Amino acid sequence: MTFRDALPPFSRESADEFGSSDLILRSSDSVDFHTHKTLLAFASPIFRELVASPSPTHPLIEAVDAREGTAVIQLSEPSDALCQLLLLCYPQAVIGAFGRNLDGLCDAYGAAEKYKIPGGKPAVKAAISKYVEDEPYRVYAIACHLELPDLAKSAALETLDDYFLPTDGEYDSPEFAHITAAKLLQLRAFHVQCGVNAANIVKGIASAQTYDAKGSEAARPWWILEGHQGNCGPTIEQDTHRSPAPWFRAHMATVGEVVKSRPNGAAAAQAVLDYTNTLRDISKCGRCCQDSAEHMATLAERVRQLVEDSNTKTVRATQFVKDKSWFSGLSKRTATSMHQLLRTSEDETRGMASMKWDVFVKLMTDMGFQYVPSTSGSSVRFDPPNPQDVPITFHKPYPDSTIHPIMLREFAKKLKKSYGWIEADFLAAST
């Protein structure tokens, strides 16, 4: 089998700038990364374990080899992901290359958790977020695959700057292979809904029903009755409704067509200001010709804000990624313990039974918490799966480790207060 060296900073020559490399990590696509055991061991407890005693029987090691006297550990990650992961482990002040492109960041997100790199997942997510404006469709695909709701919504908003859908070249990105066609259809439906909303906003601005003699719009030249020439100026309908000048209605109809296909605030504002085709009609009326430029600039800003507010409201109401439930990872057996802990209607013990400490630990680890039994004294810490959440501590009963009902109730109160656990969410996830 043929192997090739990674590009700097993990090529053989560049790696030696940090001192002689003493370990090669080989990717699943046969790219060799020349690394340093000390740096890897410092960055990740899992790497520390792997480099201390590399064994082909280790569940994270695909194979163990040697190359010119240097140990080789083959991992399951492809080269793009492994490169981003290693860049995350090395000092950024020296390397400074982490997240310079999107390649591999999707897989690196999961790998950061797999190798337990402190702060790894938030760092990868932040790196992905930097590409929302430049590569929104690709970021959307990544966010859907990684189940990151806020990132998916940010990317969806950025796609509104385009005439949907992405180009063929964007579909070539590997991340699209991880999502279903339904996710793209949902994004298209969002785009269409925003377009309809934006078009209605524009239509409403030029509608006779929106005229308010006491409102700010009353001062616009296309609403003022006096001083117009020829057929210009607004018209009175049904004694109460006033329609704006014909040129304004025609112009806003054009703006409506633009925003229906490209419902972006900036694009909407630009469409309002692009009234070149209407200048001939405007120039025929001294009243409109004198004041329209200034008022159109003000209107453009108003339309931009209205469209952006509408898009924000729509994206908040759209669920591109289902919020992951705290309780989605529970086994059937552990779910029974959760019914007891939360004292739900399905708790067969009716809140009267004790719980073994080991059962409680199993419940917490099923929820994604990391058990830290070495915590000093009787206070035992559990680290939550999301590094942004605060750890939680409990006093382990001693010498009998049984958690009696009153203490179990206090445990439940503490969990509810710290993480917002509620019985309804658990019952919905367990049905």
C-alpha cells in the first residue's frame, strides 16, 4: 500500500521545526501525519492513552505499524478531518491554521468529542460558523448533519441572498451526502415563504389601504396630492382610499418580483433604489423629480428592516434541526430509573422507593454525563455532555450508598434547576 505525507505543518520536514517528530498518525485514506507525542498527550487524554501504549487491540486504533523507525498508528478519520483535529491540538500561536477552510471540519466535530479534546467541539463549531456568509449551503448541510439548530438557522438566512437553489458546484461538497433531500426541500420551502412574505410587505407599502394622513408615509411625494404635473400624483379611491402615483406603484411591483425570488433585506433595499426604468416617468413631474431621490433612500432602509424582521420571525418558527432531547439516549432499563427520579405518572414506586448509587450513575452516564469519582470528599462531580453547561455535584451516601426517597427528590430538584429537565420532555422522548 502506498502512503503519502501530509502537507505542512505535518509533513516530515515541517514537523521537525517543533523538534523531531516521534509519532506518525495515518488517516483512513493513507496520509501520514508526522506529530509529537508530548503535544498530543497534553491536548487529549485519549491521545495520551494511545501514544503511551499503542496496541492494535485498542478500539480506536485501526492498525499499528512502523515507518523508518517511527511508530505509526492508523486511525479511522479521513485526512481532512485528521488534519483539522491535529491543528486543534497544536499551539495556535505557532500553527494558526485551524479552520482556514471548511474541509474536514464536519468530521472533526465528532472526532473532537471522540478524543475528548477540551473545548474541541465549541472551537470546531465556531470555525464552521465563520463560513456562514461565504458558503451558506455547505454550512447548512453540516449543521443539519451535526444537529446544530442555531447554525442551521443562521445558514438558512444567508441563503436568502441567492436565487434558490445552490449551484451544481456546491452540491459537490461532501457534506451534502450526509443529509436527505427533505432537508433541501425544507430549505427551499423556507426560501419560498420568506419570498412571499417580502413580496407582501412591498405590495402593502404601495397599497391604498396603507395610506395614513398622520403617518410618516404621508410626506412622501408619491402620496401628496398637490404640485404634480400631467398624469402623475396619487388618486383618490372610494372617497377614503388614496393610491400612490402610478410610477411608484409600477416600481414597487418590480421590487416585489425581485424580493419574491431573492428575499434578502439588502437585496430588497437595492431593488427600491434601482429605479432607472422609472426615471422617465418621474422626470415628467417636477414635484416627484425634486424629492423622490431622498425619500426613496429612506424607503429603501425601511423596506430592508421590514424584510429582515420578517425573515427573522420566519426562521425562528422553522425547525430545520429537531432540538436534541436530553433523554434521547436512554435505554429502556434506564428510562425506568428516570421515571423514578422525576416521579412521573409512570413511576411504579410512586416516589416511595430507594435507588442504588450505581443505578443513578448509570442513569447519568446514559444522559451523556462524565462521572468523576475521584472528586474530593463525599461530593461527586458529573460533567455534562455540553461543555458550555456547568458541572453538577451530588453527595454520595456513606457508608451505605443507597439513595433514599427524600434524598432522591433533592437530586431531581437540583437536576431540574440546573438543566431545565421536565417530566413532559422525558415522557415525550420515552414514548
